[in-house]
Amino acid sequence: MEKKKVLGISFGRKMSNCDIMVKHALMECEKAGCETAFIRADDLEISNCTGCIACVIGMMSGRGRGYCVRHDDFDILDEAVMQSDAVILACPTYETSVTGRFKTICDRIGPSHDITFRQGAWDEGVAAGKPEEALPDRRSFKKRQAALISVGGAMTENWIALTLPMMYEFTFPMAIDVIDTVEYYGAMAHESVLGNQEMMDRMTTVGQNIVASLEAETEEERIRWRGTEEGMCPICHTRLLQISHDGKTADCVVCGTHGTVSIENGVIKMHYTPKELERSRLKWGGKLEHSTEIKTQAQPSGTIKNLKELKAPYAAFNPGVFETDEKAFGNVAKE
């Protein structure tokens, strides 16, 4: 039987907390017989997404496979994910949220890796008799699991509250099922996570949870939530809600699940209908709804006939930058 492959990706500094935590979880996976791989995101040269949408347009029109026109080290990460059966991610908190490199990679994954776009392009290509090498990567449709780990030095939890929710941006386009999450705040209280045995034990559990999900015999068991904390959302299990303007309903900011709000015995409660749960962006129905609205409502180039003329005043408006105070700049440069 072929070994299951677990990929670890650290977005932190070399041999700092994120590296160590991911590697510790991977070691546990290796003990169980898994094949493992490790990538430090900052070792890769990955440029920003330019928003050209050539990846999506090419795939939707049947002229491409959904790959970016920029072939840099993102291809290395993409291939590693395609080979994997599970992924363990760890990201430090920079300015209350994920790192710039993390967001850059998520932008590059973007809609081009959305499972509904790729499945649609695959089905249409097969129906047209196209060879497999002209279609989206078949491995895109493999079911995968993930564990997400956020790390922050602040002693109070709310200083890292945005990091973990944003880490779902890596997983939801490819429909990777998150089965465990860890928020490690207060990291500054230890020189290294190696001095925090409780957290190191939690990393052992992360590895064990990934293995258990990979060995599951049923779909229900494969995607079962194994985290130690349960949030307000029954789909992504996070706690970040966006309350509606009338204060009666709320959306899960992470997965878009919509529900009504009540307060029972002083406790906030969320109530969801089965229909709304299926509209989560982590579910096929919600993803398909979004890809369909893009396919049917996005206006093609050339819709506004005089667009070039309308843009002309803005192209001509070029005030430049503010005048530089050389003395102040010099002082900054010497610091």
C-alpha cells in the first residue's frame, strides 16, 4: 500500500517556532508510516499576483489548465501540494494577521485552484475529447486534510485573532478539509516553543490527528473535527462573525455561513438552516454558487465601448510623490 504523504509548510523564520512546530507534527506522522516533506515559504521566490486573471480565463475558455503565466517557485509549492494527502501549515502573526508571504501565496492559489472551476473545466474538456495533459491537474480532485497553526508573541489572544481565520484562505479554494487548528499566543513568554512542553505535546496531537484522518474508513470520520476548541461556526469551527446591520443575523467571516443570532441565558447563540450550511464557501454548493456568479455575471472586455476615452483623464493625472525632506530622510537612514 502506498504511503500517505504529509506536507508541512512553515511561514516563519528558520528554526524558529513555526519551523519546529510543523516539523514536530511531521515527525509524529513519520512514526505512523507516512512520507513527509517540508517547505519554508520564505526560501521560495514567489512574486505577487498581478490580477491579470489569465489563469482563470484560460481555464474557463478551455485554452489553459489554470496555471499562472508567471513560472517561479510557486510551481514548486504547487507540485508539493498536488502530491500531498494532507498539509500542516504554521504562520506567525505579523501586525495582528498573517505574513505578507502567506497572503501572496494565497493570492497565487486563488480562483485558479478553486475546485469548482477546475472540475467544470475538466468535465468540459473530457466531453470535448481533449487529452488529459491539456486539462486541469487530475490531482486537484484528491481529498485532502489540513491542520492550521497560528503563532503570536502577544500575551493576549486578541492580538493574533485574525491570523488563524485568514489561514483558511490557503485551504478553501482546493477544498482541503481542516480537521484541527491551534492558536499559540503568548509565545514571547518562552525563548522557544521547545521550552513550552504543553504546546509541544499539542503538536504531537496535531500529527496524530492528521494520521487518524488519513486512516479513516468513512468520509464522516475523515473530515471529523479534531480540534480542542469549538467556535460558533459548525463548518469551519472559528469564532469570527460579521453581524448584519440590523443586528438580527450574522455571517461567518471565514466560510460565509449565514445564520440568525439569539442570546439565551446571557450566551450568544447562532442558528443555521441546512440550506445555509450548504452555502458555506467550504462546501461544494457555496463554491459552485460563487463560480457560477463569476461565469454568468462578470462583464467581458469591450462592454464599455468608450472605456479608453473615459480612462484618459485618470491616465493623464500624475501628481507624483510628495517632496522628500532630505534631512529627515538622512536621519532615518542612519538609524
